[in-house]
Amino acid sequence: MGQKRLKTEADKAKEDFQLIENENRIRKAFKDRDWNEIKSSDSWVIFKVMSEFVDGFEKLAKIGPCVSIFGSARTSPDQTYYHMAEEIAAKLVRHGYGVITGGGPGIMEAANKGAKGESGKSVGLNIDLPFEQGANIYIDPDKLIDFDYFFVRKVMFVKYSQGFVVMPGGFGTLDELFEALTLIQTKKIGQFPIVLVGGEYWQGLLDWIKKTLLENYKTINPEDLDLFKLVETPTEAVKIMDDFYSKYLLTPNF
């Protein structure tokens, strides 16, 4: 009973802190700043962003062909998709590919674990978040990179990945999925394979894309539906990568 009460109090304190932080960010956005404040603050941000790009480029420059695996940080080790992500990563490594993840727990941990278990390249692009993920233990120490900025991290994903496997996940996973789709649709990167795993999870979204975006509002073209594939098994996911990789000599995307 005492432990439960302590946990409840800790959760309440966490929520209160997050509310205060959110309030402060909103107030800061509306605060008038003089030119010296603007120069000082923005200059620091510019150099911080540059340092994250430099660190990422240096560590990933010679990484070789890799596949990014996206998915929820909340998936527990006893869930089916955790085991599937681990198996996909292991199969990819056995077929000669490295694996890149967001570096956190859940699906990301499973993928890094699968890659590490096969002695393959196991890359983690970790993002610093309050009260959220820390890097998992299955990332190669020399291939762990920490980021403060999501947009820098996403550049690393699309620059050094020549394929994307998307497991069930939340807003972050959807963000990564649609970032890749947008860059491919607008021809900013090549048409690398995007594989969605799990029809029970993805079918509702795919039906909405087809019905609402394509048929009702015509905001995408019919061929845009060919930018991704839906599969049910690790073997199917890896086969799509194999079929693609067999055609090309792979280099970073830009």
C-alpha cells in the first residue's frame, strides 16, 4: 500500500512538473526579446545543431548498407511484435545489412537486440526526452548517438538507411513513416522500400489513406499507394529488402 502511494505521489509530481514546463514554454514563445537576447540564444542553437550533424556524419559515414526499424518504445518483451522486430533484425544482419533504430526501449530495443545477437552493426539514434527513453544496452558503443533535436535525428535516419521497416507504434513512429513517404513521394530521396509489419495494426490507416486521401479528396495519386508494402511475417519483410538490394550498389542517400 505504501509503495503504491509513493508511486502515485511520484506520478503526480511528474505531471505537475510537465504542466509547469509546458506553461513556461508557451509563455516564452510570446515573450518579447531584444536583439542581444535573440543573437545569444539563436547562435547557441545554431552551433548545437551543427555539432549534432557533425557527430552524426562522422559516426555513420562508413556504416554501409543499413535498414531502419521503427516502432513503439512501449512494446514489452512479452509481446508478439517485440519478438518479430528481433527476428527481422537478426535476419537482416544474417543477410548482410546493418540495423538502425531510435535507440530506445520497446521495438527499438528488440531490433538492436536482434542485430547484436548476430554480431551485426547495431546503431542507435537516441533522442533526449524528459522522463522518457534512455538508450538500450544492445547498441554498439561506437554507434550510439544522442540528439536533442528531432529534425537532425530524422536526417540521419533517411541519409544512412536504404530501407525502412515500420512496426506498430505511436505518434513518433507515424512521424518517421510519413517523413520517409514524403521524401520518396517528392523525390528528395530514392524509392527505397518501406515495409509495414502487421495488418491488424496498419490496415485501418491504409483503408483511410485509400478512401479519404485518394478517392474522396484526391490529395495523393494512385501510384503513391505503391510506395509501401504490408507484410505479416519477418521472412516477408526481409525478402522485400533482399529483392531491392539485389538491384543496386548502395551508398548514402545524399
